[in-house]
Amino acid sequence: MATQKIIITGGPGSGKSTLLEALKRKGYTCYDEVSRRLIKQEAERQSGILPWDNLPAFAEMVFSEMLAQHNEAEQKPGTCFFDRALPDVLGYLKNSNLPTPARYIDVINRCSYERNAFILPPWSEIFVQDSERPQTFHESVSLYHSLFDAYSEQGFRLWKVPFGTIDERIAFVEDVLEAMIEANSVPSLPK
């Protein structure tokens, strides 16, 4: 059975990780956000690479780990959700006015992500800063727009997940996936 690799993206503090955790509890295969894990890991190292100090080097690490997630998902049947994915790296670079390595685009074009992806808009009521998310709400809004542009430029159709309870957000995601199945955009929706 083929794997459907569904991306959930959005600016920091928009509820992505909470949504992914809820989907995981429902039995879906979900991949955690690479950048948060790497920030925590690198912050513990004396000469760690952090995005606010060296974004190109950090982006390279994130890209490599996200590609590994994508490749691992190739071996799993059913629907897999990603808390951010390779095109996010393009959005982060774009947001910082940094060039995108051509090979990133080549790799993304060869990846088999579903071209329908979900994006969570900035939501000030739930936004919280922490040690792995030092961005302000204003910076989160800016990043949201850069992510939207980066995904669109790579040919993704973005479904904006509306504000609401976690159950309402899950229902929206599942309703869109069911509609895609009916339209033959996605072959099946097993967990």
C-alpha cells in the first residue's frame, strides 16, 4: 500500500505540534518537528549550531533530518503526517532573505509528499515563546507568509486550518483528506 505523506506547517506557536499530537493519539503515524529537537540538542552543545546564529548551517542539518523522515515514511503504509517538512526550510531561508541552494529544490521535487498540505495561521491567543521558539508573534506572522509563499512556489495547494478546538481542527483535516480521496487525489486514508 502506498504512503500518503501529509505536511502540516505554519509559523511558530500556531498549534501544529498540538494538532500532530492529537492525530498521533488517533492512531496516525506522525513525525515530530525536527527543528525544535535540533535546537534543544544544539543548545546543549558548547559550539552548537543554532538558527539565530547560523541559519544556513542549521538549515542544512534540518534539511538532512527531514529528508531522513521522508525516506523512513516511504516504508510505512497508510497516512503519515509531518510537523513541518522540507519546503519549510525554503520558507525559513526566504524569511531571512537568504538564498536557497538549488539542490534543496531538486530534492523536494523528487520527494513524494502529497501536494495538498495544511497550514495553520498565526493565532495570538495560543502563541507562547519558549527556549526553542524565541520568535515574537510578529515574527511568527512574517514566517507564516514566507512559508505560504515557499510552499506555493513549489506547487503545493495549502489548506488553511481554521481556528478552533483541537477536535474541530482534526475534523477539518480529516474532512479535507476524505474529500481528496473522493476526488482520487489520495488513494486511501488508513491510519
